[in-house]
Amino acid sequence: MSKTIFDKIWDSHIVKQIPDGPSVLYIDRHYIHEVTSPQAFSGLEKRDVKVFRPSQTFATCDHNVPTINQHLPIKDESSRIPVEKLAENTKKHGITYFPLGHPSNGVVHIIGPELGITQVGMTIVCGDSHTSTHGAFGNIAFGIGTSEVEMVLATQSLLQTKPKKMLIQVNGRLNDSVCAKDIILHIISKLGTSSGTGFFIEFAGSAISSLSMEERMTICNMSIEMGARGGLIAPDEITFSYLKGRRYSPKGADWQKAVEKWKELKSDRDAEYDTKYQFKAEDVEPMITYGTNPGMGMAIDSIVPETNEYMGFTKGEKLTEKKIDYVFLGSCTNGRIEDFRAFANFVKGRKKADDVEVWLVPGSIMVENEIEKEGLGDVLRGAGFEIRQPGCSACLGMNDDKVPDKKYCISTSNRNFEGRQGPGARTLLAGPLVAAAAAIYGIVTDPRTIKQNIS
Amino acid sequence: MSFSKFTILESKPVLMPAENIDTDQIIPARFLKTTTRKGFGENLFHDWMYSKNGEKNPEFILNKENGKGKILVAGRNFGCGSSREHAAWAIYDHGFRAVVSSFFADIFRNNALNNGLLPVQVSPEFLQKIFETGESSLVVNLPEKTIKISSTGDCEYFEINTYKQDCLINGYDDIDFLLSNKDAIEKFEQNR
Ligand code: SF4
């Protein structure tokens, strides 16, 4: 029978199928961080169980950490304790841990691919919903709860029911000033935040396969915002060349063998899906959200379709030229080197607006180093910006980077829920280019109306 | 984690008709810093429970007289957003044992089931009926997979797979089952 790439990966990881129940699914890679793992480790201890396959779990701290002065001890005790616990737990159980300041530290979904721990055709989980990011390499990757983190630590397996399959095709050529973030915000605005519930998505089509790995990760990252378990993209030469030579990628003959196998991994021509959608790349415009879920998005120059009290927006008004107080470039959605390139390229030769607070937060130390290596740091500082240290930062406001009550923030992250960036904070989700334009002009600006630097 | 066994539950419902109640509303990220599973109930729906000056908001359902009960009934797409299991812990810790909605987010549903909190997915029409009937008590019968509105007698089946049903009725969790399958898992690893 013909199979989708999802079927192929799923089927090859089934240890056992329970009649009228879930399957025991084998997990290849497991990422953990400080917020959702402590209770899992205490659970193991209570049961007196050891970590089953410590070499398949990798740990980083990212959610709680400050994004300045990382060389100092974490001041806030409630943030420091979970980080210390993670150090303790990983040491005790022999799990590789990238602590603060380690050259491989960063946001969990940024470092996994950077280090080549995330490869192709794998099952990957983490106690974090945006684990879907790793689907960009052709993996079944999804977020799990803490009880499930405990299960994976104890048995390298999970009990899972097979989701339904959705195909989303995006064909055609993207317009200027439009990026991957705009594609996914466009899709979610059309289909809604629960359209993916119960599904695993495969993204395909010419507009998707022409994207870089960074851009593919942005798309898969936000598949969870449609409610989907995850999203994936079939691997190709772009995938292989990204992974080649990474620290944990296979080497030499093993690499050749792996690529041969990975090349086979795609959906059969006549494979069936439960639901299919088609989008045209030409229809995608620079996007922005006006409400409190990621589905409430629109082209940046349109009018607000419904009044939203929390955001302080009325039906019929335009958001362009609205005053912005904060800009956040970062997170596992847009905290990669390409996002910094796009932002830096836009602000080059311009000056930061005086009355906007701008947080530029690289997703990892590797991104931070690359920014300097490529000279982007000088460009950014020259335009009046400072670069912070890696972490989740204002994406979820668990550290000091919180947006104050009623302040507007253009954020390149993935969620605009009430209070997500701090109590009362008003979040407008957008891509790095819209963020850069707001940082320069202090207002919501359509990047198409600005002459752009030729890179 | 051990939780109490679930068979038949009768309680007044606590009605929250809002749709898309996300995990950041159920428990805001700033309350996720403790390293145990206890005490999250205090911060359930924190930003709705309390006004900005820290006083209880008398308008919020859980602060009202009719906000006491073991069954939470909410609008569609309940529990969307993050994978934080703290959301399920907080609801359970507050005293709820079942959540009724016409649609649940996937990760929330799994987290709830792993913690003895039963997600009961009903049709949009039935959900509407519960909201209209108001405070009449509900009876959730897990062995029979039914939910009934006591005063009107309206009844509907809900779905749950046999495996999960058994787990809840007996108070088992997945980890016990997985640990008992270690041999099969090792064999799988060897045959890859
Ligand atoms: S950057 Fe945001 S979405 Fe990504 S892992 Fe951190 S908190 Fe989660």
C-alpha cells in the first residue's frame, strides 16, 4: 500500500500495537530543559527507575534564563533552582547537558538541528510544544507533557495514537518582502487555530521546497499553532547539505549510507491523506496579528476585522502607523542566523527609533558567534542596537524580559495569547522584516513601502 | 504519578463558555517555576481569578458561589497552546476530575488522561444544552462512556479508547505499562 512519509517513519518506530488502543512508539531523540523535566526526574526516583538510554537525551537550559550577564549566578531564586536541578539530574543520570555559557547552549529547538542531533526520519520529542520545529528535516517531532518525559526517560518509548494526516501544499513564488513566517501566519489565519487538531501535517509544494532549512523550521515550528501534533517536510539536498559536517551528524561512510537511506524518505505518489489544502505563494503578503491567538492574523496593510478589547483595537482601523513600544527578535521561531541577517540587512545605514525598546536575542551561542563572524554585530550596534544573550526571553516572559501592561510589542515569536509576554502585554506577531521596520520607525510599518538595502 | 480511580462522577458543572481557553490562561508561565507537582491549583486561571491589584475578581466564575464543582465545562478548543502538564495538574489540584468541551487540544487531552483528569468530548449541541440547562448536575459514567444532564435526562456517549478507559478506572498510568514492556523495547532496538 502507498504510504506518506509520516506513515513510513511512524510504522518503522512501532514496538507494539495495543488492540483498540495506542501504540508503543520508540523515540530516537529526546530533548529536555529546566521547566518541564524536574518532576519527571523525581517521578523516576520515586519508582526507583534509572534513565534507560541516557545517550539519546540531550539537555539545555533556556526558558528561565536571563539574557544579560549570564556569567553571573541567576539572581531570581525561582529561576535558579530549576536550572540547578537540571544540572544535578543530568549529572546523576549521565545525560549530556549544555549549561549556560557552554558553546552549545541555546533554545532547545535551535541547538538540536545546529548540532546535528536532529537528523532525518527520526522520532523526536521534548516537553515543549514547539518540538514540531524538528519536523523540518523530515522527522516525526512533537511536544509532550511531563509524565511523558518521565516515560521516555524510563523506557525510550511513549504510548501514542496515530494522528490523521493532512497535506498542505504551497506552490508558486513568494513576493518580495515576504518570508516563511508570513507563509505560516497566512495559513493559520485562513484555517484557524484548531484546524490541525488530531492531525500531523506534511508541508509540500514548490514554495516550500525552495525554502532554506531555517525557513522550513519557522514553518514547522508554528504547525502546533494550528493545533496539529506536528508538521514535517520531506528531506532533500537542502536538508542534507545543512546537516553535513555538523557535530553529531554521521561521518564518512556512515554519512553516505545515511544519505542513501534518507533520499528514499518521501511520500509515495498516490499516498492518501485525510485532508488536503492548497495555497498560492503569490497570495501571501507581509503578515501581522491583531488579536490574542495566532489565527488572528492579516496582511499588514489591511483593516482590523473585529474589535479586540485586550489588544485595544477597534474593527475597521488600520494597524500601519500604530505606535510600538517593544520589538522582540528571537525565539525558536525566528531566532536563527537568517533572521538576524534579514533584520541587520534592513537596519543597515538606518538608526533605531529612540522610543522603542528592542530585544535582539540570538537563539543560541552558535547564532551569537555567527552574528559577530559575519559582521552583523557591527551593523546592528552601528544602528543603535544591542545584542542580548541566548534564551527564550520575551517569547514567554519567564525571565526578566517582560513586556509591561498594555504596551505593544512586535514579536517574532509564535504566541500572542493574553499575558504571554507579561501580564497585560499586547503582542503583535510578525516576521523579522516587519520587526526591523518597527524598530527603525517606532510604528507598524509595511516593509514593502520602504526601500530595502540590496544584500 | 498516582491518581484516584475514576468510575462514576456526579457533580454540579462549573460553566466557562469561553472558546479557545489556552494553557497560558489556565496557568501563566510565571507560575511554572516550582520543581514539584504540588500547589498549582492556587494559580489556576490566575489572571482571571485575581485583578491587577491582587484582589479576587468577584466576577470570575470560580470565585462565585456557583463556581464549585468537580466538572469543568468549557467552550471548544480547550487547552490549546503549550505542552505544560502544569495546566492539567492545576485543574486537578483545584478539585476538578473531568473537563467537558466539544473539542480538546491534543497535548492537553493526553496530559489530562495521564493525570486522572477525564476529558469528555461532547457534540456542540450537547455542550450547548449543558450551558442552557445551567446548574443541573451532570453524571459522567466512565465504564459506560456516557454523560447525562440529571434534570433533563439528556444523555450522550463519548469516546475514549479501551486502553485509556481501563487505566483511569484502575488508576494506572502509561509508565507502568511501558515499564512492563521493556523486553519488547530492547528487542526492537536490536532488530533495527
Ligand atoms: S522560544 Fe518560546 S516557543 Fe520556543 S522553546 Fe522557548 S518558550 Fe517555547
